[in-house]
Amino acid sequence: MKQLESFEIPRTVIFGPGAITKTPLVVAGLRAGKILIVTGRSTTLHYASQVAQLLSGYTVDVVKYDEVDLEKTGYDLVLGVGGGRPLDMAKVYAYIHKKPLVVIPTSASHDGIASPYVSYVLSRRMYSRGKIVAPPTAIIADTSVILSAPSRLLRAGIGDLLGKIVAVRDWQLAHRLKGEEYSEYAAHLSLTSYRIVASNAARIRNFAREEDVRVLVKALIGCGVAMGIAGSSRPCSGSEHLFAHAIEMRLQEKNDEAIHGELVAIGSIVMAYLHGIKWQRIKKIAETVGLPTTLKQAGVDIDLAVEALTTAHSLRPDRYTILGDGIDREAARRALENTGLL
């Protein structure tokens, strides 16, 4: 008999053109007095200021994500307005102070929109605080706002979604070989999100219409719900993400960075090859939407990619994937060559 389960998923999701104007309605139901808005530095700051104006009846502080004082108290509600880093920092603050969180994304480059979890790289930095879990109480996704985001970031959202077919296959492998707990429902939700973008890739690739963004946002929110049901990021993050994280961590050491979704797309191709999945289909979808399909296009050095493939398994020893206990440099390079990534 299975143990008692508890799902942490968003209570309210509002998305579509003009959704941001519904922020006061959402906040009114949360009985907040003083509100912290965590945002970015440029365009996202503009939208955060717009949200603050909509909430003029409340005491509101707008703070850039890298200036948030995690020890400061007194807020009743946290709003994350922006992309990856602002939303992650909003989750961290909400987790530490046990406050409700409302997520207002200004782009759709990753599945963190509805996820209770922060990025792996940030969670490593916050290791002393334990596992950070802050499920959004509400998501307000204004597709008009997201449509104005750089198209490269929107394509990166598709790249992140391409990884779901690998993540679920890794999860199934861990279930069979290691007896890891597996949720068929969560896995199905994740795969459905992958299939949505796979089948619509050619139609939405230019992100010229609001409905193109709507397809992407729905798929990303579905992934966040899948993680909430699973109680971990397992249905949406496998060996393809470990590969991306290994590269991101090394680039961070050099004060450099890459686009997360682009790295996940590259990782998905090579991990699908290792799994025996039809990696050519994943690569074709990536090409169709304009994602990088070679290391050079992604701005990744060959030696760095090989190193990532040989060390990625060690980042999360608790998370068994197709990488097993690791592959050697020769096998890593061969995988990159055979998939045309070199």
C-alpha cells in the first residue's frame, strides 16, 4: 500500500492577454498588507512597477533579485515578476519566511513558472538552507507581456520542454533498476507537455501571435504541476538537465553563462541517443524552431561538453539516469560525434 500523498500545486492560474491587470483580484484573496515584489533589472523592472501601481492600496516594496535581503521580515506576500532569477529568488524568500507566492512571468524560457523548486545551480548555493520548496499559490501569465520577450528566450522554453521525454525515460529506468517511487500521472503530464510543443513546433516557432505563446505557457505550466504531483522535479529533469547544469556550473566559475533551455535541448539530443530514443526527431524539432543543434551554435567548447558528459552523473548521486555511474571520455565524444553535435 502506498504512503499518504500530498500535492503542492497552484491554486489559481490566470493567463492570456491582459492577465496582469487581474493581479489586484488575486492579491485581494490572500489577505496581504505588505507585499514584496522581486524582479529583474531592466524590462522586468518596468512590469514590476506596473504591478506595484495596480497594488497602490497596499504597502509594496519592489526589489531587484540580487538585492533581496533574505533576513528581512514583515512581508505578508511575495510576488515574483520576471524570468528565471527573479522567480527563483522570490521562491527562496517565500520558502524561508513561509509566505504565499504569486508568480508573474515576463518570459517563458523554462518550466520554473509553476514549479515549486528553484534552479539546481541556485539550490547548490543555498545548500545550507535545505531543499527549497515554494509552490506558487497563483500564477498570472500575461501572454501579451510574454510575447514581447526576446524570441530566443521563448525558443529556449521549447528547448526545456524537449527534455521531458528524456527525463521521464530516466525516471522509468530508475524505477525499474533502483525501485525509485514513480508516478504514472506526473510522468503523463510531463510527456503531454513535450508532445504539445513537438506537434506544434513548426506553427509556433516564430512566436508572432499570442496563441503561439499560449501553447508554450500551457505546456510549461503543465510541467510545473507534474513536479508538484511527483513531489520532486523528477518528471521534468533527468540526464539532459544534469548535462546542462554541469556546463552552467563551469561557466559560472568563469563569470560566463549560457541559455538554459538551449543547453537542455543539446543535452536531450545526446541523452536520447544513449537511451536509444529517436534522437533525430528531437534534433529535427530543435532545428525547426531555431534552437542550437551543434555545440558551436550553443557556444559550448567541445572539451567542456565532454567534461559535462563524464561528470554530470555525480551532480546528483541520488538521481539515477541513463548516465549510470558515469561514462568515459571516449564514449562521451563518440556520442557527440554520432549525433552530429560536434
